[in-house]
Amino acid sequence: MMFADDLDHPLPHGGGLAAARRLFTDAPEPFIDLSTGINPYSYPLPQLPPSLFRHLPDPEALAAVAAIAAQTYGGPSPSHVVPAPGTQILLPLVAALVAPARAAVVTPTYREHVRAAVLAGHRVSEITDVEAAREASLVIVTNPNNPDGRLFEKHALIALAKQLARRGGLLIVDEAFMDVGPRDGSLAGEVGRNAIVVLRSFGKFFGLAGIRLGFALAAPQLAARLTAALGPWAVSGPALAIGATALADRAWIERRREDLLAAADRLKAILANAGLEIVGGTALFQLARTPAASELFHHLGRAGILVRSFVEHPTWLRFGLPGTEAAWTRLQVAVAAFADPH
């Protein structure tokens, strides 16, 4: 449960290498950040004209990236797509599409969903399955889930959305990791027929989280409200140009999906060989469980490797993908040394 006093203090997430270096002052460099679910094999940046940095973003560029995103994500049309400077900024805006009432967040998941619903004025309950959401007006589900990779049945989510629609409610589905999920798993094509808003992250799959680009897919009347709430020039010109190029590059997308699946198998093998229990994951991260999670976290930190720990689940650690052969080797050696210190 989250209370009003917590609203000014965003919860800790992955990343934060500066803080890690302060914690592990003798760790070798370069520090390897495996604490996020961001693709380490990022999309190659296109050559950008200097004018993109000098001028305000062009509305036609915004419309163009919305059209490409609709095609890539399977949205009904560009009018169903809202480009934004990352999905994080969309969370409280989407939660505010429903008048303050009872909200339910399927957990464990990304903690900012609870915070965003509270910011929008909702009374939030944390539930473990969509079947427990029948009394809520707003339900938030992450699919595939973070941090355990859990997948929710598409038909169950559509049925829930229809129930919510009958009482003026809304289902929010965060599909930040659907780029590496089942090909038919997205609800983007359903947003025009049901009370559903789908969120898609650009930066995670394309490995360009720093440009801050994300999308909401929703019925046109809801999309218009979100666009108005964001205001003009919300997304930078360089982000629009990079997003349009990358989202249209179907060959790169398909090739990278295959590469990431292979990398995920490699990561699972390293963790399993060290005696860690794989709880779940996606092609971008693996969640492991061990009673010695705290000790392993600090052992890896001293080796210059940052992984994601969880205060609320002290036996869990989430591992992202190393981005170089040197990083893969350092991880394998460090995990093996912890499993067998002799």
C-alpha cells in the first residue's frame, strides 16, 4: 500500500551507476549495469540534421511517428496513438482518465503504477490476479509482467475490459516488454473496441531509453484527452526522427528479437549453473531467487556488476543482459565464484 506521504519520493528502480560506485568504491571499471531491462544491443542512431536541435518539433513529424507506431504495434489507426516523452510521464495521465475511485494493480510489478494511480486520486489495492479486480473502476496490468515475465491470457484481459466498460471503468495494460513477447499477445488492436489503454515503451527494446519516447494506444476520444494533457511539443524532434526510423525498420526488429531470445537462454544457463532458481523473465531480463540474494548482490557489486534487488522480495534478484563478450565473461566468472568460493 502507498500513502500520500510517499508521493514526493519516487521508488527506487534499476540504474543508478553513480550510487553503485559510491556503495562499491573498490569495484573494477567499467561498471556493468544489469539492473535494468533495457536492450544492451541498441538501435544504431541515424544521422540527424542539426535543424532538429534548433527548431521546435514539427507537428507533421509527430503525426508521422504516430502512423508508424500504429503499424508497428498493431493499433487501429494513427488517431489511436499518443506519442509521449516516455511512458513514465503517461502513467498518472492515463490513470486520470477515470474519475477517482477504486483502482487495482496486479502485483508484483513495476511500483510506479501504484504511485501513479494514487497521484490520480484513486484508492489503490494491490492484487495478485485479474480475477480479484471485479470491484475496481481502474485496473492496471503489466503484460509481460515486470519483474517475473508473467503473461496474462489475452481473452481474460478483454473480458475484464468489457466488465470495466459496463461500469465506466478502464483497463490499462503496460506492454513495455511486449516487443519480445508473444507475437499475438498485444492488446493494441483492441483499444478501439474496448475500454483499454495500452502503453508501449520505445527505449527498452530499441535500447535507447535516454531519448525518452513512448506511446499510449487508446480510443480516439481518450487519445485526444491524453494529447491535450501533454500539451504541445512534448516529444523532442530528435526523438521523433529516431523513433520513426527505428519503428519502421522491420528487418532490424525481427533480427533483434531472435538475438535477444538467444541471449536470454545464455543468461539463464549462467544463472542456473550457479545454482540460482529462475523464477521467470523475458528475453530482456531474468528473475532469479536465492536465500543468499543480499550476499550475492553485494558480491556482484564488489565485482563491478549491478543487478536489481527488491526490498519487498529479499530473495529475488533480476539480471539484465550483458552487452559485450567481456561483460558476459565477468558475469559468468563472478556468479560462479559466489556459487563455489573455493
